[in-house]
Amino acid sequence: MTEYEAIIGLETHIQLNTATKIFCSCKADSWFDPPNTNICPVCTGLPGSLPTLNKAVVEKGVLLAKAMHSNLLPMSFFDRKNYFYPDLPKGYQISQYDKPIARGGYLDMPMNPAGGQSYVRRVTIDNMHLEEDAGKTRNEPGRRLIDFNRCGVPLIEMVTGPDLRSADEAAQYLIRLRQLLRWLGISEADMEKAHLRCDANVSIRIKGETHLNPKTEIKNVNSIDAVREAISKEIERQIHEVEAGHKIETWTLEWDEDAGVLRKMRSKETEADYRYFKEPDLLAVRMTDEWRDAILAGYPELPLERRARFIEAYGLPEYDAEILTGERTLSDYYEATVKAYGGDPKRVSNWIMNDVLRMVNDAGIQASALKLTPAYLAEIIKLIDAGTINTSTGKSLLAKVETTGRSPATIVDEEGLAQVSDDSAIREVCAKIMAASPNETAFYKAGKVTLIGWFVGQVMKEMRGKADPQIARKIMEEMLSK
Ligand SMILES: [Zn+2]
């Protein structure tokens, strides 16, 4: 059987989270606004209006370029990309062509395939372009509605080399890119809201060959699962065609989410169709060293770097490090708690992964917004270590601190939650439980020793969870064996 490999490149459009649009002062994010409410003469292309570049767009581009190891061009230009479409009122899109903001670069992705050897896939970046978005068209029976709100919303177009070798790698690239964009705070990167859009170029070849075969392009797939599924189907289709002796044609395909199939759209345009020329209404962007340094002051440690450091410095398993660095404020939260606690970093990781993460997800907030601060979480773990409270009281404290915003020690004092490790107090309760449960006591004495769990449970219940469970168990066993 012939063995094939897939050659995949992704073209992504990233919507930047600037307050205003790229060339005018209209609000950029219109997701919740009625159609045509965030528009002006500039973004609707009225005659005589002139664009002014939003500095924040360039600054966000510089952050992404740095993260992708791309080279910033000292001078970049805007160009007009001409094409006619109803939701493009100027008749051209302002984009970048031969002198974009940055060129080259790469992202190294750790891959851990299920049941396989882990490896690192380097995904190269071709170019990074700044550009404006077009409007939205909605077709209804008998009419076509156009919403210009999205016209002029800033985008970065980033194209990868043909470096991805499977649908899983393509999905992983998008996961890593989304993580990075949110980490840098430059895009919400929500695929469902089209903040991150992806077109995929797919071709196949016989494993070992080095040339590239004709490719197809899959347009506008709007979730990571859909990307994985659409690419898998396209690889299968191409192998099937080649095996049947057919040639692959350079089609443009569209993913039909509901039917789970790819449909042919049109044959692909070539770049010549766009008649690019320099945008005469905008100056070149001059990237001085001073400006670049000012933008990059306070540039953060990136998620994959932090992941590696967590494994190295705190001895965390890869699994923990991956989850704790999934989102920037969560990883900051973890590290702040480790510092405040001063003990075993894995113990802190367990508390966050088992309990805090659920609180964060349930409330739909970021870790930084918790009233249960790193200092309070550290305090709870220390109270347990010191034997002041037991683990289950510690767990119930999490929610109490989160609701009231008060310190764990205060709550322990006020509610009298400190655990009782005083032998005589526990002994008294044990005797009371035995007296109240003659049957269970008899069964235990007759050899049904697994009942000890039930006895300890009764003691804990009677003492409102405050007994030290280890001591309660020891005393109970001792008394039952008499
Ligand atoms: Zn505008």
C-alpha cells in the first residue's frame, strides 16, 4: 500500500481587540450592536474621506511579530487590493502587499500524539500583513442585506509555510495561536465570533517525495473541531482521487458545518486579479528602534516558555504545567500562590487543578478576579499543614472565602472550624456513637471491620467535620477492639 503524507498550510485572519477601527475612530467591536451603527464616511468609503492609521494596530502587530520570531521591516507600506463586492464599499481593501509589517518567523509546537512519540513541529511564518476587514452580507429571499459595522476592523493576516503534516497538527497550531493571542492581550481570538478565521491549503504526496502537488483551499472554517474534521475529510478525498488515477484540481472548497461535508465554491483567483498598488492616502510606517523598544517594554514570558519553566523549576508533571499555563492569569495565580505558600509546588498545583479551576470556570471569570486570592489559598493550605483544620474544612473554606472575601483564619476563628485533635473530646463522642449503634458495634466485633469507615463518618458528623479524621479513626478502632 502506498503511504501518503499531507502538506498543510494555514492562512489565518486575526481580529485585533483595539478600541477603534484601523483607519477611523469608529468603535471596532460591534458584536452586540445593531447593523450599520458603528460607521462613518471613512469606513464606508465616501468620496473625499481620508484614512488615518490607528497606532495601536501597529503596536499589536509588533507584539505578535516578536512572539512569532518574525523580522519587523523598518519601513512598511499599505496597498490597495482591488476587487468588487457589495460589502466592500470603496471597491478595494487597504492591506499590505510587498512591504508588510513583518516577514518570516516560526512557532515551535510540542506535539504529544496519543500513543505515539512526542515531538516538536516547527511551523514557519511567511508574512504578517496588517489590513482592514470588509463588511458582512446577509442573503435573504428576494433581498441582500449589508452591514458595514465590520468595515475597517483591524486584522492581521498571517500565513504559514506548508509545514503541517496532519489535521491534528493544524488544530494544534490554532490552539497554540489562540493561546498566544490571548496571552499577549491583542485579540479575543474567539473563532465562533470570527476573531480568528482560518483557511487551509491542503495537498498530499507520496511519503518521501519532496515536490508539492496541486492543493485545494478550504475556506472559512469557524471552529477548531471543524478545522480538524474538514482537513481530515479533504486528505481522505485526495488520496481516494489519486488512487483512482485522477488528478487533483486546485479547487476552493467550503466546509458545510451542518452536513459535515466540503462543497466546491469556485476556481481560485490568482493575485494578479487584485491589481495591487500603493495606497496613496497613507504614509509609510517607519518602525524606529525607540518605538519598537517602547512597545516591547514589559513583553511577557510566553506560554510555552512558562510551561517549560514550570516543569523545570517546580518539578511539575507536563500535564499540570500545560493546564496551569493554558491562560496567563491562571499561571500568574499559580506562581503567586507557590510564593506565598513556600512549600511543595505540586501541592499548590493540586489545589488549583482540583478546586480553584472549577470555581473559575463555574463563575466564568479569570483567576485574577477571584476574591480567593493567592495569599488566601496559600493560607488555607498552611492551616491544613499546621493541623489547625482538616482537608475537608479547607475545601469548604474555598467557597466561603470566595463569597465573603474575608481571610481564611478569620472565618476559622469566627465559625469555630479549628479541628479537634484533643483525645478526650473525640473519645467521648466515640463512646456515644458506640452506645447509639449496638448492631454496628456487634457486627464490627464479629469481624466486619470495614464498618470503621461508617463509624468515623458518624464521629465527623457529630463533631461537624472538625475532628482530626486520623485521630478519630485511631481512637474508634482502639475502642471497638476492646
Ligand atoms: Zn468609521
